[in-house]
Amino acid sequence: MSAETSLTEQNRAIVEAMFAAANSGDVEGVFSYLSDDVAVIEPVFLPFGKAYHGKDEFLALAQILPNYLDVAKITVHYTIADGDRVAACVGIRDVATGELTQFIEQFTVKNGKIVENRIFYHNVGTLIDQPRVV
């Protein structure tokens, strides 16, 4: 296995472990995989859409999301990794309809920590119809 493959697989494992921690409700575990200055970029057309910077803003987003998505049950369909980039195809149920909202989360991992998470929605369910909260 080459050094690049090793880095790729290490970064994939970090993202998968972060999702496992999230699914078990382990907030400290999730935070252990994030850099202190992590950036989470949600599309601006969503009610919570904006760029969140740092762990405090990440936590604020995590407190808003359960109003819209059943984040206690995140399904990771698969991950794709290449060097410092990891993409996860994710499904989370819309709390208003129970329907699956699907999206890709693109992570950038540096020095063993997630430094950026950019979200690309395939279908947004009722999220698009909700009033802005940020």
C-alpha cells in the first residue's frame, strides 16, 4: 500500500468514525475529529444555510438541525476518498414528512482533523419551504 493510499484510508476512517460518533450521540467524540477552526458550509437556500466557523458554531448548527432532520439516524450509504478529500453519500429523514433527504458531504481532512465540511443536497424535502433561522 502506498503512502497516498494510506493517507486516503486514514482520512476515510476519520470521517466514518465521526459519523459513528454522531449516530451514537457522542458529541465529544464528534468534536474529537474536528479541527478547532472547522468550517461547515450549508447551502444558503436552506433555512439554516450559511458558513459556520469553529466548534461553537458547529454546535449551534447541531442544535438547529433536529428541527428539520432526524440527525439521530444518519445513514451513510457509502464514502469515496482521495487523499485529503472524503465524500459521504448520506441520508437523513425529514422530520416533517419522514422522507429521506439525500446529500453528499464533502470533507477536507488535514493532520487527522476535519477542517471543512461542504454539503451538496440532492433533494431537500420540506427544508426549502421553511423560514430562515440564521
